[in-house]
Amino acid sequence: MRAKNPNWIKQDYAACQKEYAQCFAAFPKTLPALLEKKLVYGRFTATSKGLAAKASKTIQTRDLNELIRLGYVHGDGLRYEDFLPVSAAGIFASNLGQYGTKSTAAAKSVYTGEMLEEILGRKIIDSDAIYRSQQEESIRQAHEQLGLACQNP
């Protein structure tokens, strides 16, 4: 719509917001649903109800989502920390184009993570791997707290 009518957002803001929201309609709206669908990383801990169930030997599943539904495990979302230099570089590059500054090079420059690592003189941390590791460790600990650690996940 915006390509057809650049002034669309000014002419009908409500319709514009509705159109933009459509692509997100399929996504869950709550943290528990986002965690269940594995759309965000989480940190999981055993609850007092879970510890009581462990003591009475009534836990019959290792399934994380079921443990959460039963109230035996609580999930919190992990806070994502952005790698600022990569983010800032992207914002800076997009702002150059946004305000009319154009590259005079015959071919548009392409910047890669490897180039940034070379400039920095070190590897860029894979934040996805870090968050996945933190989540997996919290699941392992929650299983251990509930006496489920001796079984394979």
C-alpha cells in the first residue's frame, strides 16, 4: 500500500496501523505462549508446587510445557542484549540513505560480520548461542530440582 500511495499513513493512520499489524496476527501475544512456541528464549525454574510434587513423587512428565501448565515450573523471558556496534552500524548506514546522502561508488558496499570482526580484531559473540545455552541450562537445572535430571531430555 505504501508503495502505491506514499502518503497513505498520513491519509488513514488507523488503516495503516491495521495493515501493518496483519503480519503479526499469527504470533502469540503472551510470554507463556511465546515460550511454548519457542519464539523467545526463557529461563525456567522449579516452583514450590513442583518441589511439593517431587516430594510426593507425583511428577509423571519431563515435558517442559506440561510442567509449566501443571505449575511445577515457571518460565521468564530472557532479556535480549543487542550487540551495539552491529546495530549502530546498521542504523548509521540506513540513516545515510534516509537523509539523502548517497554513495558515489559504482557498486554498493556490502558489509559482513567477518569484516566487522576483522576491524575489531576479535570474534563477534553469537548471542543466539548464548541465549540458547542459558535456556538449556535453566531447563536442566529445573529438571534437576524436580528430580528429573537422571533421565534423558
